[in-house]
Amino acid sequence: MQKKKILFLVGSSNQTTQMHQIAIALRDYDCFFSQLYSTHPFVKWVLKKGFLDNTILGGRFKQQSDQYLRENGLMNDYAASIYNNTYDLVVCCSDLLVDRSICTTKTVFVQEGMTDPVTLWAKIVHFLKLPALTAMNTAFNGSGNKCDIYCVASEGYKQQFIRYGTDAKRILVTGIPNYDNIRAFCNNNFPHSDYVMVATSDIRETFKSENRKAFIQNCVAIANGRQLLFKLHPNEDKKRAVDEIKALTPPNTLIYTEGNTGEMIANCDELITQYSTVVYIGIALGKKVHSYFDVDELKRLAPLQNDGTSATTIADICRRYVEHKGSRESFLSQYQLPGLQKV
């Protein structure tokens, strides 16, 4: 009997590794992967011209994802155009862009992590009911009500997505892979400890304004003589960022462009972030944290800690939904999360 086929849409390194974990728990299906894509002629044109190289549709994000898929022996069916497959389920890393080619296919959305702040422009977009993509950030990712089922990090995020447009009945609080077993980072061999860690964001690379000099100076002030460790966002202009940090911080400052961010946070005394999901690692470990977001709000939104079972829970949802013969509504009316009451 022919196996059913599932397509996992990937983007950033975090989204790609999350999807891989879910796929591992679905080995009884034919699993394929693709970078997030669009078949719209205009989107394809601007992508080809390089205008979207700093988004998860192309550039270094696609290069990194393609390399990860190759290294892990995963089937890359970019834009569902290589293997001539008909998919029974698509697992989406974003609902800001859901291509028309999959609109008739069963879909499951998996939250990646933190969403961007709701800017004044984003508020205007929401008020005018414009496409969420026109907010020019991820503020409304998870709020599009375009996928059949939404797997989200926490009850706090469920309420946020409901507030901005997603049907409450479609949302299941599953936790999210990579952020559901934070204490595991404490068992590590990272050679440094007792520092103030700074996890930067790719604000400038995504065409937003940032006074990086002032930010670094504030980090030095918070450290107040303690050693600093900077971990750069993977999408940053690394040479520029490293040069700026070296010019404005003490000589013993540590700078990492690669490495396990979770382990670095586990060994720090205090964590400084901008718009980074890794702030949730610090919160889960009881660290003092700084963020451009309100920290009390972040604590309300913090991902569920379930000893690393989110991937298998989401895989169970995918398996049951792809085999379900009825409608989305009938599936959601009877599905129960493990150990929880019916949604």
C-alpha cells in the first residue's frame, strides 16, 4: 500500500530543525521538505532578483536549509515542483504566506517562536484588514486563520493569535520543539561561565532602524565590570557586528558567531536580548533577562515545558489528521491532546 505523503515547509535554521524533529516521528509516511515558497509570478520575480534574500524565502536562509536537508539525507522537493508529488498534508512554518497551490490540501501550522512587535504600521494593516504579509514583519504570523490546525507554544500565544484573527477552535497548545526542554541545556561542556550574555537580533538586516552603538554601550553598563559574551544572530552581517563590538567593549569580551546558544545562556549570569526567541531560554532557567519586549508579557507567553515531547505531540496530530476521513471541524471536535481536556 502506497504511503501517504507529507510536505514540511521550512525557513530559518530553527524552523528547519523543528520540522525535522516532527518528521522523525512520522517515519511511517513519505516526508518531503521545501523552503517556504510562492508560485505567484510577482513573488517569484522579486525572489529571483534578490530582493527577498533577507527573508526566509531565499538568500542565506534557503542556502542553510538546503545544506541541512542534504547533510541529513532529507528529500528536498522545493516548491513541490521536483518529484511531481500530490501531498496529503502540508506542515507550515508560517501562515503569512500560504501558497495557492496548497489551499486545497490539509494543513497544520507549527509556531516557530517569538513574533515581531506590532508596530504602528502593523496596527494600520490590522485595522484596514490588509494581508498580514504587508506588515513587513512576523507580528501576525499565526494569526492568519489560513491553516486547518495551529500548534502553538503556550496558552499565552493562543490568546494572542485569537486576538489577531485565528479561530480559537483551530488552536492546540502543544509546545514547540527546540523550546520545550530548556533544562537540558544545563548539561553542557561550554567552556565559559559567569558572564553577562548578549543575544543580538538581525534588526538592520531586515531593513529596520537600530542604534547598535547605543545598544552595545547599554550592555556594557548592565555588565558593570562583569565579562560580556555576545552571540550574533545568524542573519547578521558578522564582520560589521564583530568590529562594532570590539570597538565598544572591554578586551576580554567574548564574541561568537556560531555555537549552541542554549548552552551559552545556561552558563550565563544575566541575559540581554533584543527581539530574540532565546529570551525564553533565560526565562525558563530563572535568569535575569532584558528584552525590547515587556518581560512580564514574555513570561506570560513563555513556551510550555514538557520534557521535549512537543515534536511527538505535533506528529500525533499530523498522523491523526491526515488519516481522518471527515472535515477539519469534525476532527477538532473529537481530538484530545494527551493528558488534556477536549479542545
